[in-house]
Amino acid sequence: MGYAAQNIRVNAIAPAATLSEMLEKWLTTDEAKRAMAAQTPLNFIALPDDMARVALFLLSDESRWITGTVLPVDGGARPPEPGAPVAAAAPLPRRTVRRPVPGAGPGAV
């Protein structure tokens, strides 16, 4: 808040899962994508453009009265309150990760 006197606003974006190239490597099936989407009240996975729009908002004069804030961009998915019952989420499909065997040569798994 020390920068506010100099008209500098400092905010942060706390994104949830975003359907990026990295996430696509983990969610390789439509079933996996549906399971992840089902974990948010809005029932979809954000796109990178969704996060960019929030950043543009925070950079604009439309947010001139916002500072010192961490803005959750998570489709409504929040951690449960302490002691609240937790609904079971649909399990994501397991992925097999192959790691090289030390000393087995290039390309060996």
C-alpha cells in the first residue's frame, strides 16, 4: 500500500486451471476435461484469453479504485470453509509417466 500515495496500484491475479498448452498435455481426453470443468460452478475451464481480460481490466481506468487486491479468477471454485463437508470430485484419469532408466542409454525407458 506504500505506493498508493504515488498513484501506483498493485494487484495480483490468482488464476485457476487455464486450458493452456501445458494443461492440454495433462488433460488428454474429453473425459478428463469434463471432469476438471465439473469442479467449478461455471462448469468450464478458463482459456488464456479469460486471464488476459482480467489483466486488461486491472490495467485499465475501470479498476482505478482497486489496489492491494488478489483477484481470484477461478470460475467460482473456492476451497471449502473449515469443517464444511467436501463433495467428492470426479477423479481425473491417471497418466503413466515414463522416466529414463539411469545408464540405459539414450531413449531407453
